[in-house]
Amino acid sequence: MERLFKKLTQMSAGLLFVILAATTIVLYLSAKPAIEQFGVNFLFESRWGVEEQQAVPARALDVENLEARSSDESFIEEDEDFIDDDEDFVTDDDFESDEGSSNIVYGALVPIVGTIFSTLIAMLFSIPIAMGIAVFLAEIAHGSIAKPIGIAIELLASIPSIIYGMWGLFYFGPFIANIFGGNTVSLLVAGLVLGVMVIPFMAALSRDAISTVPEMLKESAYAMGATKLEVIKDVVFPYAKSGIIGSVILSFGRAMGETMAVAFVIGGVYQFVGSVTDPTNSIPVVLANSFAESSGLSLSVLFYLALILFMMSFLVIAVAKHYFLRRKK
Amino acid sequence: MRLIMNRLFIIASTFAAMVGLFFLGWILFTLCAKGITGLSLKVFTNDLINGGLRNVMVGQLIISGMATVIGIPVGVLAGIYLQEYGGESKTTEFIRDLSDVMMSAPSIVVGTFVYAIVVIPTGHTSGWAGVLALFILMVPIIVRTTDDMLKLVPIELREAGMAIGASKYHVTMNIVIRYAKAGILTGILLAFARVVGETAPLLYTSGSTEFWSTDLTSTFPSLTVSIYNLATMPDEEMVQLGWTGAFLLTMMVLIINLIGRYASNKKRS
């Protein structure tokens, strides 16, 4: 019995490893045809194959937007230094005809850029607000207010992401479009919805980090005559720094892999953004929208995308764990 | 000057908190306003094909429930291994890291994985594929909570058990687990609340259907996938039904969370 039990626990723990390894291997094997065909260039290729007509509106839109896209590209240079290196690539290839259906080209650049930028917008929006909430709850608000609000924030962090997506589509999208102009589905809306989604998560984690600061440290600073701002800036933040940065990175990872909140509001169009109010695409959304209708090479391409996303999130978590979230012994 | 800065800072921070809470309140408000108007008995008694949500709600609960039933033993046992048998070795740390990586892996990637190993070989979406996807999402959460809860068990209890000649198995099952039971249960409850609202991994593993089904080997009704489908339909009535589903889903998740919170508070006091 004793031995059996020990074996069982070992097997369960081993299963974790098996699942993770299997995920990586299966994704790689499934993506292999695409990897062989497109190689690393896949990452810098902006075209997404126009193949046999499918009922996916995104594809149809893509064809229509081919002309519009070449004019959009002039904007990219100003907006996004980030992809400057890839610029030659894009413009060189883009004027080749997409009609030659014998040679279908797939490229991940649009979804990758969309993913990164929507996540960055989300971070820009959510970090100040989440920090404000965390500081407010941990240091400013009186206990009788802070407690219920804290619980509410934690509960909100558990709301399914699809709810945020629906709200974004029906209320927030039109609201943003009214203010900034442009479409009700766009990169900006997607980023902001993501931001709203990670606020409770980030705020709860940061508040926990802040409340680990020993009272003693704060009190001695107050005793020296420091104001609240100085205490928070010079005592609390330095002490809780790694925890706070860790919470930001975890939120980053969460926003990056988020599907449902974005699927409603990003538009699902294989197109670079000319301005932030244009629709574009992100990796999880591509996966969610076109998986069921794909087969053969196009399916393999999707697995390639999934593998890229998996690696990206793996990297984020590895960085977070390695530098900031060392578990206390 | 310092005092002014201080004042400004406090105002700014409070303002940020207000903005954040405003957005979150806005979401809850629209959710309730739209959800409650569509609430009627019909929603609970009809299947999706007749304008109700009965089959998809039951389906969602069955999928998440099955995932939980399979996930509990695996997750708890793995947690026991980490805390009771693994010791301080490299392997233990490695598995802890793996479980954390899995916990934050994008849920859609889990969906693609299950699609590759279940849906492609069998040729169609099935309830079991959905169960497997949610199981993969759930196990690392349970491992983490079990691990953390067992860490809180005083070493003296284990030593006392050992001293009277109990085997490690007996000590673990009858003393350690019993001590940490409430905490582990709360963790499982929260893990359930987390997976019950998942959409992305179910999109093309379980799919969703408009008909009543309890056969896990075929395409299975799912509430979250149905909400996604309904909300993107042009028909006003369908969208309304989607909102009602979203409202019910959120209420379910919030209530489970509150129960978990209540249980863990009661234990502490």
C-alpha cells in the first residue's frame, strides 16, 4: 500500500511533465509541414493565404483591403519603429500577385504585431490604474472601505473573459469609436478591453505584494516626518518591487494569450493597422476563428501559430519566475 | 511643496481607483441590466433550439464537472508528491516550475493541443475532448493549492504520527490531508469556478450543439461557446439570449467564488 501510494503520487507529478512535453511535441509535429515550407520567414511575412473561397468574412475582407493595405503601409513607419526591420520584406513581396493559387503564402507578421501591440496598449492603460487601486487599497483607504473593495476586485478577477468581450463589442467599442473616431472593432478597443480585463488581476496581486511591506519600515519613515507619498515612493515600492513587477509580467502573459475578450473586438482582419482605430488580428483570435474550417497545410500553419504563441508565453513566464517571483523557502 | 505633492498623489491614486472601479461597475451593470430582462422560466426549461439555455447549461456543468472529477485525484496526488515525497530536490522544483508554466499557458493553446490529439484522430468534436482540455487547465491549479496547503501543516503533526508507528501513507492520508482538507477543497472550488467559464479551449474541442445531449463521445452542448455564437449573430433575440447566458454564467462563477471565500474564512476563525 505504502509503495503503491508513493508510485501513484509520483505518476501524477510525472503526468504534469508528460502533458507539457506532449503539448510541445504535438504542436511541433503538427506544425512541421508549415515550418518546413515557410521556415523562419513565416514570422516576417505579412500575407495570409488567399485560398479556396471560405465563408470566413475575414478572408473576403482581406481581398478587398489589398489595395488599401499598400497605402496603409506608409503609416507604419511613423507609428511603429518596431517592425522597421521587416519593412523591406513586406513591401517587396506585397506587390506580387496573390492570385497564383498554386503557391499559397501564409505569414504570421500581422497576428504577431497585433498581439504585441494590443498587449502593450492594455499594459499602458492598466498599469497606472491597477497601481492606483493597489496603493489606494493597501495604504490610503480606511480598512472599512478597503476590505469590501478588495473583495470586489478579487471577485471581478474571476469573471470569465468572454463577458469582457461581449461588453467590449456592444458597449465599450461604440463608446471608444465615439471619442476617437474609427471603427467599433479595432486594435485600440481590443487593447483597452484587455486592459480592463487585467486590471482586477494586476491590482489584487500588487496589493498583496504591497501589504507584505513590514509596518515597522513604514512607521519609522513616518516618524522621520515623511509624507505618505514619500513613504510609498521610497519605502513601499522599493520593498515590494519584485512582487509588483512580477504581477505586471503575469498580467502581460495573461493578456497576450487571451482569446475571448479580444475575439469580439479586434475585427479578425489580416491587415496592418494604419492607425490604432483600424481592425487587425491577433494570434489567439486567428486560432479561434479559423481552426474549425482548416485542413492540410492551412491547419499546419495554425499549429505553427499556436506554437509561436506558446513559446512567447513560455518566455514571459520564464522571465517572471526567474527574476521576480522566486518562491520563498 | 511636499505636502501639496502628497495631496496630489493621494488624489491621483484615489482617482485611478475610481476609474478602474467605474469600468468594472459598468460591466456588471450592463450585464445585469441586459441579463435580467431576458430571464424567464423558458430559459431554464427549453433547449437552445427552442430559445432556451437548458441543454447548454447542463452541458457546461457536465464537462467542467467531469474535468474536476478526474482532475482532483491527479492534482492532489501530484501536490502530495511535491510536499511529502519530493523533498527539496531539483526534480521537485522543476515540477513546481512546470506546473506554474502550465497554469499560465494560453488556454487556446491547450485547445489546439487537444484538437491535435483527440479531434483529428477521431474526426469529430466530442465532449471528452472538452473534458480533457479543461482537465489540463485545471490540474496545475489544484497542484498549486494542494502544495501550498500542505506546506501549512505543522511538521510536528507528521512527526507525532510517525512516532506512534504509522506508515507514511497513513500519516499523509489520515493526518496531513485531514488537516489541510478545508483549504484544498476551497482551492478545488476556485479551480472549478475558473474552468467553468472557459471558452477558448472548448471552441473546437467540445464544440456546441443546440440539442439536448448527455453523450460525451459526440459534439457536446457548451454554454460559453454558445454565448460566443449567439453574441455574434445578427438576430436581436439571439443576442439577448447570449446576454442572459452571460449573466447566468457570471452569477454562477461569482457564487462559487463567494462560497469558497466563505468556507476558507470560516476555517480561519
